[in-house]
Amino acid sequence: MKSSKVTYSLIAVLVVALAAALTYSIDLNRKIGNYDSAPSYLWSQTATSGSLIGPDDENLTLTLTDADVFTNRFTDRPLRDAYVVNNVDFAKRWKGYFADSAPNAVLSFETGHGERPLNIILTLTSASWNAEAKSWTFNAKRIREKADNLPDSTVIAAPAVDNPAKFVGATLFIDNSCTADDFFKGRCTGFWG
């Protein structure tokens, strides 16, 4: 009688353990399956100074001077990976990363040392790295910010920020590249080759 109770108890424990393992496996497969196996990357660059100049918001040149020699690359959720990429490689792969659609970016900068950082939203249409001068040059278009338009939004005015002829302490956050859809359609050639 005791052995059958022990047997039933062991079977119950095994069933619970199997159910937990199956639930974990299904959840993990769902996360990976939703990701479609090709990661999406976001980018970050920093520089001591720079400029954003041009005749209008559609024809701008963004220059980052005294830039780090690397670009940070990190994955979108649910993956949690981060890398340091040589700027020579990032510039070489630019067209492959953003083959069908120029990326959006946030330029965060200070107008003077110790000033409050400001943000400008841009679309970057090309990129060039000068390794000797440690500088980036991007052709860019400005995306002017508007007030939030979601139904439950609190009214707030969009800040008025001029295109800075000179700035200091800059960080450029670049939108994602190489989505699963792009990869499977062969648009991420720069990343893989």
C-alpha cells in the first residue's frame, strides 16, 4: 500500500515537472518564434562636438567631430545583446543595413558645456566616416516634433529647437536595422557579408 502511494506521488511530481517544462518551452519558443530568428539592431554614437547646417530642413549636413572610433550596436527586445563595432565597418555596411529605408535618429546635444541637452529628430540618408579626422558626416532631413496625438494625451507644446550651427557633447541614437523581414528578403547584405 505504501509503495503504491509513493508511486502515485512520484507520478504526480513527474506530471507537474513535465507540465512546467512544457509551459517554459512553449513560452521560450513563442518568444523566439515571434522574433523570426533575425535580430533587429539599434545604434549609438558619441562625439565631443559637431554641427547641423543646411539651407532648410530637407537638406542638412550633420557632422560629428572628435567622435569615438566605434559605434555601439544593441539588439531590440526580446534579445539582450550589445556589441562594439569599428566605425570603418559600420560605414562600410551602411547601405546594407538601411537598404530600403533611411533610418531615423535622435541627435542629443548641448549648445554649450554644462547646458541642458536638447534633442532633434532626423532621417539620415547617407553616412561617411573619416577615420583620420575621427569624424562622421551624414546627409540628413529634419523631422519636426509635434504634440502627442494619442487619445489619452495631456496637452503639451512641442519644444522649439533650432538647427544648431555648432554643438558639444553629442550622442546620436540611430533607428533599427536588419529586421527579420529585411533579412529574409535579402535586404541586409551589409550585415551578413
